Amino acid sequence: MNNINEQVGFFKQTELADWKWKLSDLDNVKKNGKSVFSCFACGGGSTMGYKLAGYDVIGNCEIDKRMNDIYIANHHPKYNYLMDIRDFNKLTDLPDELYNLDILDGSPPCTTFSMAGQREKTWGEEKKFREGQVMQTLDDLSFVFIETVMKLKPKAVIMENVEGILLGNAWQYVQTIYRMFEEIGYHVNHYLLKGECMGVPQTRHRVFFIANRIGKKEIDMSFNYKPITYKEIKDGQGRSLSKNCKTYKLLCDARQGEKDLGMAHQRLYGKRSFFQSKILYDNDVVSTIRAKSNDFFSYEDKKGMSKNDIIHSQTFPEDYKFIPDTYNNISYVCGMSVPPIMIKRIAERIYNEWLSK
């Protein structure tokens, strides 16, 4: 039950710039004949990972219309459900294809388990969260998703969440997840995976619950790809800052190794602030891309991240249709999505070790 992969060992070289790609490249991916349906599909990060691994993603369920519009524009799903997953679970006229899935994918919104949020204070509360902009609870969505598993009975399940679900009182949710999977006939393990060890140019750490009903007990989820630094992905077109603005002054005062502008603000203005404004170093891996990443700044260039910097660090394709195509929206969609390359690595392992045999 405590199978957490810490991913240590020798580095493996990434494929040639596989973080730099286009949607048109999917036409050259060899299909493996396996099907996926994605819940909480968001901007389509997971969907692209499965496609890169050769899977056919036949549809999605997403509550947020803005995200769903972006998903449709890029993926043209055969089956599309714009609704709360609770309502999806009540449907009685689903197509037969959804009952013969190889993988059911889900990334239940994780705001309530994030270490940067209020955590326990929001558990069990119904409120209007940013995800979907409707009244709902979020902390129980993993359980609701397992009800979807019970309904569709896929061969395998991949459920993603934040690292914070393993910490403190949230461990009770992990225990319940295990119990619920076991009660419906699935063997499950969880893995703490690190994007920087998987060929993702970002230190994105996520927990993946990987379950199956085909009798498999374990799967190798060790990944040791060579870390990709910010210098390797940045395009040099970062957002310029006025030399008179506070952010520029803080960047000039920042000292090598400081992770944010908080200490510089303390030195210059006598109080700690700007701690959410992250400092990027050329020789370091980009820190976790958030839904609001317009506060990431280059120590060497004294500039903000460019649109392409965000897209590349999240391993999204360069020709993805963001609607609207604005800096803030690109940041939001990428920050809310799973990096495609993370899912590609996992999906390839599941195919090779489970589904191809």
C-alpha cells in the first residue's frame, strides 16, 4: 500500500527533444489498438500523452465549458460529455465502446489537497471553485471517479493527484481509495512520480494511482531521464520588464539560489512579499508550472517566461489551439493539465507490461 516510487538511479537520456513537438506529429505515431476515455479531461494534457503512446482516446468528460471547448478544438472527441462526473455516472445510455475500455483516465481536481491551499479547511465544503465555476465539493471526487470505474469496468485505471494527498490528514483519503478499488475487484498501487525524471522540463511531482482488474500486481514505474534545464527550452523571447517596475528591482537584488523574490522584497522594503514570484535559473529545471505562471522570472535575463517557455516546460505541442490565445490563458490551461510526456511514459509501461500480453 505504501508503494511510493522515489525514482533514483542512473539517468537515462531523453529522446531527441521530445518536449518539442506538434499535434501533426501524432499522425506518425504507430497505433497500439488500445482505447482510453478521459475524465476531468481539462486542457487535454493526459489525452495527448496517450495519443503519443499510440492509444486511441475515444472521448472525454469535462465540467468546465471553456476547457471543454479547447479540448474539442484540438481533439475532436467521438464522445464528449460536458457535465459534472456525478451526472455522467447517472447516464443510462452510454455507448458500448465505453464499457470495453483498456484504460479509464482521471485527474480529479486537486485544489483541496495542495500544500499551497487551505487543505482541511475546505474538505467537505460545497463552494464555487475555479474548476468549472459551479458549486461542488472537490475532496470527494476521487471517490466519485472510482464509482465511474465501477460503472465502466475498464481493464486498467490511471488516476492522478497532487503530492499533498500523501501528507498529513489526507492519508485517510488514500486509505479509502485503496479500500474502494479493492471492493470493486481492482488491485491498486500508488506512485509518486517526478516530471524532471521523466523527460519533462519541469519539477512537477504528482501521485498516480494505477489499478487493474486483469490480475497484475506490480508495474515498474521507475524513470531516470536526464533533467532538462530552463536554458535548454527557453526561446529568449521572454516578457520584458520596465527597469522602473518593482519586479525588475527585486530581480536585480535577488541572490543566486533564492527561489522567489520574497527575500529581496524583505531586504529592500522591510517585509516579506512576492514569495509567489518564482526565480528561474538557466541551469536549473523550471519549478512547477501553476495556473498562474505569469510570475516566473529569469534570473539571468531579467525577463518573464515567454508563451513558448510555458508550453515547452509543460510538454504541450507548439501548435495547440488555446482559446483565447493569450499569455494568461496558456498559463492557466498548462498549469491545470497533466504534462503529456508524463502520461506517455506511464501509458507506454502499462501497454508493454500489461496490455500487450
